[in-house]
Amino acid sequence: MKRTIFALLAIVGSATAFGVVLDDFSAGSFYNDSNSDFYVTENLGAGLVRYGFNGFFSNPNSRYITSEVAGGQLFVEAETGVDGIFTYGHLGALLNGAPASAAGALAAVDAGSFPTALTFASTPVVEIVFTASDQSNAQVQFWAYEKNGVDIGAFAASTNLSVPQGGGTVSFDFSTTSLDLSNVGAWGFNLLLPTGNDLAITQVNAVPEPATLIALGAGLAAFARRRKAN
């Protein structure tokens, strides 16, 4: 019986390994606090740049959006009266002499790809784990670019998806797009903050499609039945 349990655990462990943690916010000290459009980048090592943009659609009282990585989470807090957006992403580099931080958003031509492309081929579903969302109207849009040499290339994005009030996991399957999943050069998401929303994220993962997980579960069940019969 113990051998059966250990064998099942080994298979489950290998299945868990199929998922890829894209960011668990355990590294770095990103911080952006602004009451007008402003981006900040943080160099996390060779070929990895964290990018965050605070943007405003309406801000009549000159209030702030604060975005910060601390304690293993990404916090995004928009003050009362703000209708804004926070864009977060991983890039490979800044190109054309673009500054590490500046007013406005980073131009696409100044965003470099990862030196070595990521592959989402076996893990095309990107999921964000929200640990807090103080209102029911926040939304998230997933996006990714293909690698095109040192530049970013073709672009794909989800529709705007609702973030559950209180928190929860929101995901998007990039296999539903025309993106070359074996050649990802940058990825990220936009958080829409229409009414001064506050959110927290603990992890971003790339995981297999549900059909793959269902097939894996069926395989585990069949394996358990065979072991029991023996």
C-alpha cells in the first residue's frame, strides 16, 4: 500500500512540475507612486526587467496609484476618485537608451525581448492569484509578445476579465491566440482600476490546459486501480 501511495505522489509531483512560476514577487523591491502617467523598471538580473506603469484615465483630485512589490506580493492601490490602469510585465531589456523610469508609458520599440525565448507550449494558461480585491469591478487583461531578435514582435492579449471581489485566481489560455507559444519574448497584464481599487497578487503562473490536467487525473485514477488490483 505504501509503495502505491509513494508512486502516486511521485506522479503528482511530476505533474506539479509542469507548471511554471512566472513571478512570485519574492525578489526585488519595485515601487511606483504617482498621480500622473509614470513607469518604473527594475533590473532583476541578466535578461530580466520588471516593468510597472501607473496610468490615469480620470484623476480630478490628483490622487495617487501606488504599486509595490513587498513581502512576496504585488500590491496595487488606487486612491479614491481615480479611474486608472496599472500595467505590469517582464521584459528582456530597455532599448534605444530608454530611461529606467520616466513620465508616460514605455514605448513598444524601447522594450526588448528576453535573450532566450520563454516557451508556453506545454503551459499555455497564465494564471494570476489575487489575494485581495476590495471591489467587484476591477478587471485584468493578459498580454504577451513574441520574441523578434532583441525586439518584441507579434502581440496577443485577452479580453478584460473580472477579478473576484476578495481575491481568487483568474486565468487566460494563450493557445486560443495565434501567438507562437514556443517563442515568447515578453509577458504581462493590465489591471483596470475604475473606482480607486486596491488589489494584491501573490503569484503568476503558467500551467497546462485543463484538458491536459483532466487526462493526467484519469491516468492517475487508472494507475491507482491497477495497483489496487495487484
